[in-house]
Amino acid sequence: MLAQPSLEHPRQMRSGAIDFLRVLGIAAVVAGHIGAWSGPVVRETVYTWHVPLFFFLSGYLWSEGRTVIQEMNKRARTLLLPYLVWLVLVGAWWLSQLGVIHGQDIRKLILGGSHVRGPLAAFWFVTALFVAVVAVRALQRFPAWAQWTLSMGALVVTMRFPDLVARIPLAAGAGLACVVFVLAGREFKRHRARIRRPLATGLSILGGCAAVILLGWSTYLDLKYAQLGTPVMTVLVAIGVCAALVLIAEHLVPLLGPRANAALSTLASCGFMVVLTHAVVLAELTRLGVAPWLVFAASLAGPWLAALLILRTGLAPVLLGVPVLAAAAPLRVGVGSSRS
């Protein structure tokens, strides 16, 4: 799903490499929701990293010095406002599909998180991201060792009581479990400049993570339901894949040139809408018996084309969580040129 570091389009300079990863992550989220592809191959190759990537990028692009209140205000505009608008719109569509509407259905919409599925399957990510980044901001007053200790504690509780954590409204429990990915991204950024051969290093890390998965030492995770896979190992593999993807993208994507990088940044800036609306297109086309590959393509292209049009209208802040004409922001390709 996206970093409102990953989902938002800040006015600061953007990195085409990071925006490419946002686009890749969104495509992976959509692919993971295609019912015909929901076998072990997709689970093991996609679920391990596609959601952790957005939390990792939030840490990688972390801006120091913001207060908790400032963080909450910023994320409320860029995350919660579009979330609420699309919750009403998509929720109304979902309710219209039901023969009879029960009070329990309305309650599920309000509770969010793991309580909603189908066309609202990806909505949990938004509130979880909000909780995770605000929690990290609140923890910044403590020394690093204390931050990591508390994040490890959240992981232990999640592994011990996954069902209980998953039932916490608005995916707040999952968000606290994901604090570790934000911290990992922030820590990785601090050491990024020391890596002199990013492509070789990234490919090596990616190959090692793949080997661990193939050997059966790590299985997939499903953060929406607080499933963390193989204890410790799956989280480490997820972090490793995210770091590897950053290194590879930062080496290769700038080679595409400024025009391609600008296009990637434009797509990433309005990708939030794709995350929240693709399941509607997916559900309708699946019901009509459309081929899975076409469902995948349409579930990406349809919402993204609509989002690109909205990007240039006054609805952009409300539906996309970004400023109007955000695509016109200047571009500089480089390491960490976007800020969260």
C-alpha cells in the first residue's frame, strides 16, 4: 500500500527511486488481492514485503524535529481525511450490494481494520500507518535503545496474541506492531551513505532473503490480521527485502532519466486512491468472470487514471491527500530526496 511519505506528495524534492517503490508496492497490493492468484507463490513472494515496504519508507524518509501534535495534524490531512471520505463512498457502495443491511455491517465500517473485508480490504493500512508514525514520533523523546525495546515488546505481544491484536479497532494494534518497520527504515537511512556498491549489496541481500524463504525458514506475514509469520525470521526477512529494494531502486531508477522519474513521481503522488478503490473494480470484474490478468490491469489502470485527473482539481486534498497540481512539484533524483 503507500508511504504517506509514501502516499503523500510533499512539496519538497522527490526521489524517483522511492516513488518507483511506492508504485511497485501498490501494484503488489493489488496483485495480492486477486483471488485467482492467492496461492502460496503470491503469498510467499508478495506478502512478505509489500505492506512493510510502506512503513519502512516512512522511516527512511523520516523528518526530525516535528512534534507529536504536528505529526498528528499532518497525517490527519494526508491520511485520515481521504480515508474518511473514501470510507463513506466505498462503504455506501458495499452496503448497496447487500440484500439486507444490519447494524453489524455499519459497526464493521466504523471499527475498520480487520473487521472490514471485500472492497474495503485495504483500508486498514491507512489507520495502521497513522498509528505507527504517530507512535514513532511520540517515542523520539526516548533513547534509541528504548524505542527498539518498546517496538520489540509490541512484536512479542502481537506474536503471542495475534487474534486479540487484530481485533483492536482501526488496526491500531497492527500499527503498533509495524513500528519496528518504521524504526528499521530510519536506522537504515542513517547508514545508507556507507554502502558504496548499492546494486551489488541490494541484490545480495535480496538473494539471501529469497534463499531463506525457499528453504522454509521464513513464511509470509499478513499484518492486517497480525500474523507475523515465522517468529523473528519473517520480520527480519521483510526488513531485508525492503532495504534491498531501496538500494536497487536508487541505483537503477535514476538511469531511466528525468522524464521517467517525473512520471513515476506523478503516479506515486496519487497512488493513495488506487489503494483505497482498486478493490471495487476488482470485485465487479471478478463477478463478471473477467480473466485475472485483465482484472489486475483494470484494477490498477482505472483508479490511477481517475486519480491523475483528480490530481489537478480542488478535490485532490480531499480524495488523494495531496495538494492540487502536486505533480508539478520540482523533481530531483537522489537518495532520500523526498521527506516524510
